[in-house]
Amino acid sequence: MPTTSTAPAGLSAGSVSDDAIRSCMTNCTRGEAHRMRVPAWVRGSDPVHEVVGWRDPRSAERGWLLVPLGEAVVGLALRAAPGGGARTTAVCDLCGTTRAPGEVSLFVAARAGEPGRRREAVGTHACSDLACADNVRVLRPTPTLRPEPGLSIAERARALHERAVAFAQRVLATA
């Protein structure tokens, strides 16, 4: 498993290539990164400045997260725990949004490097669709989506970034 977290060439706002995304993956094999499905909308995203997440349309348990970490972008391979998400209202650990039953799932990421080869992993509860970056931008709460109260969109986006960075650092930690 690769352990570097440097941003490859080609990861800039609005011009993300599949190869650039695959090369920034830190906690999966090259083969897993090669088989990753990158939706077209991700190619127009800005992973250098915001968290980008998506579920693999071919593999329901597989998810992917791109996290800006300083000057680098760290790609994380995630697996959703079986069972389809929390059975009660739950809060996403990344974006802080309260979601309806079934819309927050436990995701597990293999640790990078040697710990990952020893099958060590870290987990977090996140929006089942991994659309945290969109959820922090919701203007008004809905019955199924309630962003952190009392915070502006910019404050919610900043909090999402901080929590995603903390999660990525736990995945990258080798000690």
C-alpha cells in the first residue's frame, strides 16, 4: 500500500484526472485504485480546497474520499459496514449534519502502510452517500437533513475540512 500523501500533478480545481485521483490513494493497493470508478462530476470538483466523497456505483460497500491535507490531497478507500446505516437519527462525524434513519453509515478505512497490511483500520460514521461537502451547504434544514445549527456555511465547510483532515491523519498514522 502506498504511504505518500503528496498531491500528484493533475489535481487542480476543475481539471481532476482519473489518473491523478488514483495516484493520490494512500490506503489501498494499486489494483484497487485502478478498479475505482470515478464519477464524471468528481472530475469537475476541487479536491485541492474541499473534501470530495462518493460511493462506487458498482460496489455498494465501497466509498472514496479525497481530503486536502496542506499542499497535498490524500485519497482514502472506505468500506461501509454491512447493515445499511444507523436505524435511528444520527450525526455524521465528518460534516456534523444530523441525518434521518439509514442515512449515516459506519465507514472503515484500512490504515496506510504496514499497519494496513496487518489489517488495522479506523472507522467513522459518515453520510451514507459521502456527500458531506454538499450537506454543509444546505441553507435550511429539511426533515431528513439538518446541518449544524448556528453556523454559517463557511464555518460548516471549515469544520468538515478539519474533521476530515483528523480522520485522514488517523488513517495515515503508522505508530
